[in-house]
Amino acid sequence: MSKPRIAQKGPYVMDLAPGTYWWCQCGRSANQPFCDGSHKSTGFSPVKFEVTDTGRFALCGCKHSGNRPFCDGTHNTLDEPGQGTPS
Ligand code: FES
Ligand code: FES
């Protein structure tokens, strides 16, 4: 399994309603930060998480967080450039 692609070198901050979500771990999804099935044959699989109360979440865009699917600041330690810029 290779390293995940850095989709964005910073978190995706978004408001989420209660429900089940699948966070893209491989970094290849065109629907970041969520899985769109593009991980096929990469060895990665999405990370399922549940939201029970509507709220604002910082979902990891660099794919290197130690607290997936959430940003833990690890993106600040990465040397490689990301595919996009933080929004
Ligand atoms: Fe990945 Fe912050 S965006 S740790
Ligand atoms: Fe990245 Fe599914 S597209 S884990």
C-alpha cells in the first residue's frame, strides 16, 4: 500500500447533519473529503464515522492525521505539497 495522496494540505471544515459518512482515506476521491469509490486497487478503504448531532467538523484533507477522519494538525508537518490549497 502506497502513501495516501494529499487531497488538500489542510482540513475541510464543514457543517454536517446527523448521519453516517465515509471519509476518503486514499486522497483520490473527486468528492473530498468523502469517498467516491476511487480507492479501488489502491489498498485503501474509507473510514466510516457517525455524526449524532449537527455541528461543524474539521475533516482531514491531507490524509495523514493520527485521529482520522478528523484533522489533528499533522498537515503542518508534511513536506510534500498538496493537490489543492486549504479553503
Ligand atoms: Fe490532515 Fe490536518 S488536514 S491533519
Ligand atoms: Fe478515497 Fe474511497 S475514494 S477511500
